[in-house]
Amino acid sequence: MMRTIQLAVVALLALGAPAMAQDIKVGAIFPLSGGAGPDGQTVTNAVKLMVDEINAKGGLLGRKLVVVSKDDESTPAVGVSRANEMIAEKADVVIEGWNSPVTLAMQPILARDGVLDITAVSKSDLILAGETNPYAIRINSSNGFDAAVIAKYVADTLKAKTIGMDLIFSRTTRIAGPGETMTETFSRNSSSTRPGSRSGTPSADRATTMILLPSTYPTSLRPARKLS
């Protein structure tokens, strides 16, 4: 996590901060309450710790970094509100993202005002797939990237010929690999999370190896238990 925050700060440095004495305001938008609260607090504390270390060495380009932390409550609408608050408070950069739907909802808001948007944890492939925010950066891997790496390992190392991969609460593209690799996506409102239960999706009966790749925690535990 500390390495991740270091990369985020390097990205901020690359912008070339103006030569003025004012502080650099770093926004941190993560869930600080609810089920994901402990996780969001951990990421926020990592941001604050890294900022303290940088400030102890003289700051960034001679300017002090200041963290402004907000709770997105794991809710897209709240995330939008928090992004607007960051803009109103003149944040120079926003580090965000524990839940992909919240990240995707905030992106156009931050883009509208040209705020550098650094995604730390959210995994959706859509985060950098379009032109929602030309100032968006992600410092983690996407679901599609993870799935491709896992599928390659299972095919090359475990010698599976046909791989079925279920991504919970996510979107991904069809994954190519040795033999045949199938992907299936469940939404939060799916009536069944049994592999092959969705109309038009590959049947688990055809797969020699099934991989479950949940994109969120702990909301993915229910379908994960059903699939295991």
C-alpha cells in the first residue's frame, strides 16, 4: 500500500506544481464507515502517513502537503457529493476508489474541473476504458488484467484446457488463452449466482476449471459461498 501511495505522489509531482508558497491539498475519498469502513480507513491512513513523511523532508517542491479526507459511504451518490466538495475546497489532486461504482460516478465530476484523479483500489475495467476523465490515473490492476493473468497461469501451469471464469459485480471482456476461456458476470441483483445460470452465458458444465474472481469484499462473499 505504501508503494501505491508513493506512485500517486510521483504522479502529482509530474504535474509541475506552481511556484507559490500555498499548501498542496490532497483529497482522499474512501469509505470510512459501513462494511468497507475499516478498509477505507487503512488506505486513508496510508495516504496520511506518506504525506507526513514527505512533509518531514521539506514537502513537495518546497510546498507542504495537506490531506483532506472524506467518507464516500460506498455509495455512488455520496461519492459525487464528496467530489463536488473537494472541488469547492480547491483540492489539487484526489486519491480515491475502494468501490468501482463510486469511482465511475466521481470521474466526470473531477474531470469537469480538471482535477487529477488517482484511483487506488477500484478494479473496474471501465475506469480507464473511455474518455470520462483525461486526468484519471490508476495505480492498481484492473479486473480484466487480473483475469487474464490468472487464466494464463491456470492454462500454462495447471494445464487446464477449458477455463470458466466468473467475475462477481464486474464487467470484463472475453479472455483469450490456450484452449478455450469463458467469462461470466453476475450483477448484485442476479437471481442466481450458479455458474452457467445466466441466459446467453457459458455453462460451467463445459469448463474443466472454474475460477471465481470477486471484485468487491465483503459483498461478494454471498455468491462466492454459493459458487464454491
